[in-house]
Amino acid sequence: MLLLALDTATPAVTVALHDGTAVIASSSQVDARRHGELLLPAVDRVLAEAGIKLDAVTAIAVGVGPGPYTGLRVGLMTADTFGLALGVPVHGLCTLDVLAYAADIGSGPFVVATDARRKEVYWATYADSRTRLTEPAVDRPADIAERVAGLPAVGAGALLYPDTFPAVHEPEHVSAAALASLAAERLAAGEELPAPRPLYLRRPDAQVPKNYKVVTPK
């Protein structure tokens, strides 16, 4: 296995390469406005660090979110394009699951929260680093305060709202190194990974105005 992993569902633009045993190269940059600009150079950098050509890659794993439309589609479209060009499978993984997998919390339930903007978070609760208890959702922190009360939290979204998430642990941002390790672990166990389809959870900002009138020539 030579697995190329990438994620652009959060402000982190992150890429890693996994040889089936361990991560052999990785790169992460945090910049919410430059996903399209930073992703391909990061892929080149990771491949160069490992001394490997792109055509040696045998599989791709990509974070499917939840995340904002613009950033999320950069990673997904890049993964799909690589998959088609190389003729290799493309696997999806929930970005929240990857953060949970990398969490430094120990035993016991916890919550993962990323920034969804609009004063909301994308979130889910976990029994442990590999077991999600709830489906990913998007909500205002105050609206879920009772549901997550007393739970340790992980992620940049939790850091933004200390009243709801008073105990926040690492990591703050997702890493492709964790994504690659989780994907490799699940594939080695014979699990079928989700399709690389975006998990948006809400409608895009651009919408047709209400009371829109169609004007046609007479």
C-alpha cells in the first residue's frame, strides 16, 4: 500500500503519505483562504520528501467534512482527479472522526467540534477515539450546551466557545497523518470506507433570491 491522504475541510491544508505501516511524509498549513493555492504544492512537497512519484500511489484517502463548501470541494475534487488519473480507489473519511482518532484524551466519552462559521460548530460525540456515538451535526454552541456538558472537547471549534466547551484538548486542527493512519488501519481490517462525497450539513450561502421574477421578452 502507498496511500496518499489529504484534507481541506477545515482551515488546515494537510497532506500525508502512508506506506501501509507508518506515515513516511506529511505537510500541514493553516490558512482558511488558500486551500486551492496550497494543496498541490503540499502534495508535491510530501512526495518529494518521501522520494516517490505520484504514479506510485496505490490509493487515496480524503476528508469528506463536514466543512464549508469552498474549502471542502478543493480536497475532494483533487482526490477524485488523482484517482481517475492514476486508476486507484479513492476513500472518504469523516473529518471529525480523524480528529477523534488523533485526540489525546484517554478513556471516556468526548466531543469533537470544528468551526462552522456563522457562530456555529460542526460536532459529534465519541465513546473513544475510534467509536462515534452521534451523527455529525451543525448547531450553535449554546443550543447543544446541555448535550455536551461535562464532556472533554477536541478541535478549533471548541476553542472558540469556552462557555460550552470549557475543557479543550489537542489536536486543534485535523492532520492528514492521522487521516492516513486511520484509513490504513481500517483498510487493513477489511472495512469498507465511505465514498468520497462531501458532508456539507447545510445549504450553501449562494441561493436564488426570494420573490425572484423571471423577465422574458414579449
